[in-house]
Amino acid sequence: ELISMTDLTLDGADAGNYQFTAASGTTTASITPATLTVTGFTAQNKVYDATTAATVTGGTLGGVIGADVVSLGGLSGSFADKNVGTGKTVTVSGGTLAGGDAGNYQLTAASGTTTANITPATLTATGFTAQNKVYDATTAATVSGGTLSGAFSADVVSLTGLSGSF
């Protein structure tokens, strides 16, 4: 950045012996972005999807000067593992700045943890076959077959313990 210098004065014991012919000049210097921090983010609960991806919302910027217009976006999160559970740790990272004054700031690495839940995904079972039987004074039925749909391709899930009644 170009800096204009005006109203220069002399100082010192012998300053009275000198004068400026022009009390102005220029020089250059740099202005570096101010650093912002992020707090107050929240991870959203999700239904099991075989990934550790987490949706992170919120987040408050700390360090914005005066009425500068700066907003936060782009936070990402990752569950510690992909499995169903409550109060699971989510690690938060990333973050981008937007707004008219965003260029005057830099974001410290948005990092930290929060918690969220992963609830079970729903599976559908179809294609069962009930076996005919000879009367035996019960309503018990023998059931076989069945196909599960809705499981993620890398997951190992099978259907067992089939039972039925007439």
C-alpha cells in the first residue's frame, strides 16, 4: 500500500538549524489481514448413511472489527466413526469468509469438536414364502426367503430368525 506523508516536522537539539523544502513524501508498507476465530458451531443429527460425514451449522466469528461485514460458511464435520450412536464426537474443520470486508480478515483453522447422534437407517424386507402345513392345532407357520433392501453396498447385513403365524 502506498502511504502519503504530510506535516513532517523536525525534532532534536539542532532542529532549529534546518527546514524542509517540501513537507511531503511517500513510502510503502503492507497491511496484513486480521485473524478471526470460530466458536459456537453445532453438528446435526443424521440417519445412518455408511459415512462419517457430518453437517455443521452455526458458528460465530470472533475478532470482527467495528461494523465490518464478514460472514462464515463452509464448515465441515466428521463423525469419529460411521456407526449408530448417541452423543458421538464430531470433529469440525474448514470454514470460509464472505462479505464486503472478508478480504481484510483471515480465518484461523476452524477446528474443534461437538457431538451429534446417528440413528439407524430403515431396511425393507420383501419376498417371503410361507410353507403349507398339515393341521397341528397351532398358528405357527414356517417362513423362508426374504430379501432386504435399503442396505448400503459395503455393509454386511442379513435377515435371520424368520417366524410367522397363520
